[in-house]
Amino acid sequence: MAVQLKQFQLKSKFVDQAMTWLNWMAGTLIVGSFLLWTMPPIFLSYEVVSHRWIQGFCLGAAIFGSLIALGIGYKLRSLERVWPSELNSANLPTPQFAEFYPASQSPDSQVFWRRVMAAAIATVADQMPWTTPRTTEKSSEFAPTSYRPEPIRQAIQGLKYPQGIPSDPPPQARSSHPRSDANPSSPGNPTPLNWQSVPQAPLEFKIAPEIAPEITLDHPRYQLYEQLQTPHYRWLSQLILARPLLIWGDQCSGKTTFAAFVALLRLVLLGHSVSVSDPYAHQNTWPLIFAVSGAHYNYSEIDQSLAAYQQRVHFSTMAHTSIWDQVMQYPEFCNPRLVGQFFQGIEKDWRRSAEFPLLLTQAHRSEILGRDLSLRRHRFRQVIDIQLLSARDWLGNLRPSMSGIITGLQATALGEPIAQTIQLESWMQPEYLLTRFPELCQPQSPDLY
């Protein structure tokens, strides 16, 4: 703990000193430029040739100093947008899902942000006339580290659940979470999954019996796999590895339920870890095994989730499904810089990481993908679009119609995405998988209670 405290103090001290240096530098240049602009005409005569030369030199120096001050101010403005949320996140409790990933812990995080600070200071220093050009060699302090996370998920082959309680508690479990019964073998408290025996999950769909001979024909996972292999459910099996997913539609159309069901499929078949960022989490119902943040309109927690998402994209190699509910409200209430990086990563960098983002919103797809037709077509080819529909009962209440339209799984010969209708069945809900795999009921996030 003493080492971590020292590292945190060094990090905050480094950031504060850099900000102070840049501000003092900009202030000194502004004051010096003002003096060079105003003082020479007062003390020097315009009729003397040498005085005129001195005034011209002072005027040029004032203009040059003003330009340098403007450059420093522009850099400070671009950096100060992202720093407050990152620095504040160090003083707030760690998000529940961020505790599970070494990428969000202090050593790699400090190296990452020190590299950001060094790049920013070096960029400003390049504009100074008295500095020498930077060398291409990187300092060892800011050199990228080879991040090799400790595996916490196992390839699906050979995956077995323990028959008893694990000898050591899983790292994600919280002993402070209330339990209805102290006996773990009771029906209300099924045997928890021993995550310590489950290393990293693969990104491929590997569950066939020839690849995993330990999984027998009567194993629930194999039965679920066979169920998804029927042609009638081909579209559903394609959603297991398809990314990014965009689920939108009217209220009460079943978006939250279907998103939780898809995430549980990935967790059961591929061992994904799942996190949820939902400002309405106190009104929605998410499985307890999900790490939920942002309840009660806590957008500062969602800022931390966006920052942790960027760290996972750059450092983590473990498959992770992140659900982002009410995503169209983020630009209004969250950090603009973090939101911009998030949407750019969704559009461009989704294949370069082990992240599987899943977006939920009530907005129309034209508002999400853009109103420009060419840009919308380009994004349609990247995003799997799922529109869920709702219908009114005989009393006028909105209910899920258990139907929808999915676009992007198939394309024409010219590359245009094809829209196809889908029909949801009664078993396509989280309760079905939680009942079939009771070990998933291990609570992870007490936010909803």
C-alpha cells in the first residue's frame, strides 16, 4: 500500500507541476509581449534610426511571443478537458468492473498517463525556438510496457464447474454483499463459479466436442450450442461474436432484456466478462453477475467507465462485453473528450481490441449513425443494427412485440447491408440462462439494491 500511495503522489505531483509550468510559461510570454509592445514607443524616439530598429525588433518579438502563448493555451485547453475526470477518478472509489482488470490498476495506468504528459510537454516544447529537436529514442520511463494480464478466463475447452465451494474466494466476489443463507449449497445460494480456475477466453467460437472433448453431449453448454446451430437461430448465433451491436427502439420494446441475454450468451459460451454503464440502472434489472455503474444518473461513474474502456482497448487482451445504455445522452452529460474518443473507437478501432461494445438507445438510427447518407452507409457496414418493436395491449400499455429488424449480418453483392425480420422467442431472456446455469447467480454488483 505504501508503494501505491507513493506512486499516486508522484503521479498527481507530476501532473500538477506540468500544468503549473505550462501556465507560468504562457503567462510570462503574454506579459513580456505586452511590455515589448507598449514600452519602446514611450522611452524611444521615432526620429532616431537606431531607436526605430529597436522598436521594430521589439514589435517582432512581441508578435512571436504572442503566437507561442496562443499555442500553449491551445494545448492546455485540449488537455484540461480530459484531465479533471481522470484525476478525480483516482480520488473516487474504483468502478466495480475496473477492479477486475489489471489495465486499470496503478502501475500501467501511471505509465500511460506519464506518456501522455511527456508527449504534450514535448509537443509544446517543439514550438520554442531555443529548444533542440527531440530525438527519436524514447525514454525508458515513458516507454510502452508489455502488458500481460493474469488470465482470469479459461478457453471454453475443458471448462468445468466445481462441485463444491472453491478453496479461495473469487477475486470479484464481495464478502459484504448480503446473502439470504449462509449455507452455499442451499437452492437459494447455488455453487459459485470458481473464476480462479478459468483463464483467458478465446475470441473464437470454440465449443465443438472435437475441440473440447471434456464437454459431453449432455453438458448444458453443448446443448445450448446445438440449439443455436439450427438454421432458425442462425441470426442469434451470429450475434455472439458480431460487434459492435446497436440495439434501439421504442420504450418497452425489450432492449435491456435482449442485451442482457446476448451478454449472458457470450459469458456462458466464451467466458466474457460483462460490465454495464446505465444511468437508469436503478430502474432496470440487470443480472447480478454483471458489474453495473451509473445508477441514479451518476454520469461521473460513466466517465470513469469511459476512461476504463479506453484503457482496456489499449492494454487488455481479455474478451469483455460492455453494455452502454442511453448512449445518446452521453454527449450532453459526460466528458466531451471521453465521449468523442469512445465513439471514434466504436467506429474505427473495434477490431484491434478484445472489446465487444453493445449500445442501447431509444433514438432513431439516423441520429446515431449521422444524417449524411454516405457516412451513414459507411457506418451501417460497421455496426450491426437491431431495431426492436413494441405493441400495446388491450389496456393501451406498451409491451414487447417479440419482433424486430436486424441489419448488417448479411450484405448484397454490392456491399449494401440487408435488413431481415426476426422473431424473438420466450426463452430468449436472461432468466432462461440463469436458471439453466445457476452458478451464474453469484452476485457481483450490489448497485441495484
